[in-house]
Amino acid sequence: MSWQFVLTGALVGTLVGMTGMGGGSLMTPILVILWGVNPAVAIGSDIAHGAIFKTVGAFQHRRMGNVRAQLAGWMLLGSAPMSLVGVWLATVLQHRYGDSAKSTMGYVLGAALVFGAVGLVAKSFLHAHTPKDDDFELGTRDRVAAVLIGLFGGFIVGLTSVGSGVFFGLTMLVIFPLRARKVVGTDIFHAAALLYVAGFGHFIAGNVDLGIVGWLLLGSIPGVLVGGRLSLSIPEQPLRLLLAAILALSGLKLLNPPGSNAIVVTGLVVVAAALAAYLARAAWQRRARVAVLD
């Protein structure tokens, strides 16, 4: 059952390369629900795989000038230690209360993501101008905000095993005056470093299947490179709407209402079809302009 993992890796890799979001929220459920992987192994393998392929995406976005490395570093200062605290607390709560405590945190995060998606759509239409972030420099307030975001977000990632992309991407879009593509690059850069910390813990615990990780990487590495290039082809407002769609789908998956699997799959198909149509239209317009000039 290798081609399924390669195809899954390519889908999630392309999505993460374009948006920085949806990796953990979508990969783990796909591995468990569609391919029957043990949940603990699915989480550990997903995190270990995410650390590697997001590193590839981070280097690409860094070369394209989409990474605010200082901002990622300040967030990591808070997120790395708090992710370990979250992992420890999740273990304690699971031993004492079973899976109910972790499920509750997943519901809270899911509701926050859906709410954030609605807010991002509203913000995209109310403030349609493109942020001017070329001269953006981190001040004291920005550094403090980044560390606080890292503290809270790292704890959520450690406690729920999801959210490394959606939570940090959402908060950066709201708090910092960054273009969407730079939020994507910075988010991937930070998430790669954070997932190495969590992935090491899962590897020590024996929750990582290296075979699954290898097959996923065969699809996700080219996928994240293609997705990274596509992020440059999509204007600011459509990219923000794409980010909002991924936020909403990730939130619905965590909330897990009746029929959520069908909703998420249908949503992904619609998003993929809309994106393909948009890129085809843009390519046709470019060819038409070149033909006119010739």
C-alpha cells in the first residue's frame, strides 16, 4: 500500500507549500480513516514526516524571499519548550481521563479555526489593500507578541498534535502587517523547526513508522516545491481566501460534526478545482498577452 501514501503526501505537500496550513489537521485523519494506520503511529509518523518535508519547503520559501526568519525565531523561542509541556500534559490527561480531554481541546481549536476563517474572509473584503511589509521591522512589541504566540501555539500543538500551521498562520495574518505569501513562508519555516522537537519525542516513544514516512516524503517533497511556486502565482486576496478555506476545513475536521469527512473531502475537491481553473485562466491570459505583443 505504497502508492496511497505517495498520493497523500503529494496532496498535502502541495497544499502546505501554497498555504502553510492543513498538514497535521488533514494528514493524520487521512492516515487513520482512509488507510487504517494506528492513531498513535499516524500522529508520530505525520509529525516526523512534516518536519522533513517542511524543511524542504522552508528552504524554497527562504530563497524566494518569503521568510521572516527573525519573526520565526522569536515564535520558536516560546513554542519549542511549550510544545514539550503540552506533550507532557496530554500524556498525563490521557492516562487520567482517557481520550476525552484531548478531544475537548480538539473541539476548542476547531471552533477557533472556523471562527478565524470567517474573520479572515471578512478582513479580506473589508481591507482589500495589499500590506506594505517590505520595510516592516520587528519592534519590542512585535517580539513580545511573537513569543506569546509561540508560547500559546506551541502548547496547543503539543497538547492536540495539530495546529502547527493553521494556528500560527492565522495569528500572523491578524497581528503582523505581512503579505499572505510571507505568512506562508514564515509559517513553514517556523513549523519545520517546531516539528523536529515534537518529532524527536514521538521517535523516542516508538510512534514513528519510517516506512510510512519514506513513502509520504516521495510525494510531499515535490508537492511542497510545486505548492511553493504556486504561492507566487496567486494574488494576495485569492491567496487569503484560499487560506481561509483551509482554515475552515481543518476546523470542521477537528469539530467532527456528522458527515465531516464528506464535507472535508468535498471541500478539498472544490478548492482544488477552483485553484486549477484559476491557474488555467491565468496561464491562458498570459499566453494571450504574449500573442498580442508578438
